[in-house]
Amino acid sequence: MSESQPEAESKPASEKRHKASAVEQRPQTPAQAWAALQAGNDRFVSGHPAHPNQSVEYRGELVGGQAPFATFFGCADSRVAAEVIFDQGLGDLFVVRTAGHVLGATALGSLEFGAVVLNIPLIVVLGHDSCGAVKAAMSAHETGTMPPGFMRELVERVTPSVMAAYRAGSSRPDEVEAEHVRHTVKLISERSQLLAQRIASGHVGIVGLTYALAEGRARKVASIGDVE
Ligand SMILES: [Zn+2]
């Protein structure tokens, strides 16, 4: 990880100007960041992605620092790659992933780093259909059999979402997946005091999305803060 730091005195003025403008031009508010992501997802869904910020030149320009505009906390599923789905490039997204987007202390620390050190205005929780972690938790809940090793940890952290969905009369996998996204959004805002402060002051928003594998569309199922 590299922090955005003040430019060193020795750098040429043109480089300083470029970096300053890149930071100024990126989405500044939670609502602007969410709008930029929706536009990128539209391009991806329509089959006309722009593949921005992936040139050799741009790669070089980023060496001095990063200024991503959205933090992602998503499932590790290989089909749910944030930069591809939202048509973004290098330096655009700060991405944290675990299977089933299960939240732990180190993931929370990464989200805090994005908000506090990199000043990123939006956190996106990204779940999806056909999620193996959700399936495993539903299966464990129904059969009482836990998976071996540390995979048990994943199932234990998805189970509260399974139980909440079942209590609400929702037992379809897509309903449980949406509930797990809502649960994760709530958990982030409740467990991190640093993030709660930034949300309260309007500097940070959270959106929870479920991604449809076949269609390519990410839909909002939860939000906190001024994201619209
Ligand atoms: Zn998944």
C-alpha cells in the first residue's frame, strides 16, 4: 500500500500539476463516486467498456501516489472483479476481498485506511448470485455440518445473515445473498468508529450491491450516507 503524500520538492512542476489535477478530477463525494461506478457498470453491461486508465503511460504516472475514488469490500469470487465490472483502471479502486465478504479486523483496518488515509468517499460492499460462501452457510445451517479448517470461520460469519433472512421468511439463495450484503453494510458502520464518524460528517457513504453474474448488472440493496 502506498499513501497519498505531498509531492517531493525534487519533482518537476509539470508532474506536480498532473497529480494535483488527477486528484481534483476524481469523484469527490459519495454521490459522485456512486454515479461514476454506475456509469462504468452501464458500459460493462452494454458490452462497450472504455477500459480507462490502463495505458503504459498512465501506469507510469501513478508511481508517485494513488488517489482511488471508491473502496470495494467484495466477495473473492473470480467472476466478481470490481475493476472489470465497473469499467475502471489502475489507481481507481481500492479493493479488499474475502470469500463471502466476511468482515474481520484486518478487513476493517483496510477499509479505514481507504477512508482516513486515502480520503476515499465511498465504500462499496459487493455480493453476488451463486455465492459459494452463502451456499455453504445455508447448507451448514440446514444440515448442522460445518466445513473443515478455517473455512468454518467463513460459514460462522455468514450464518447470522442466513438466520436473519430465514426469520424474515426469505429462504431463496438470492434473498439470503441480499440480506448478507445489507448485514455487511450495517456491520461496517457499527463496528468501525472511525468510519461511523466519517459517515456522520458526510465524508463517506456506503452502498451495498448484489451483482448478477449472467447479466453483469450490480444493483443497490442498501446504502448509508448521502450516496444519491
Ligand atoms: Zn461469493
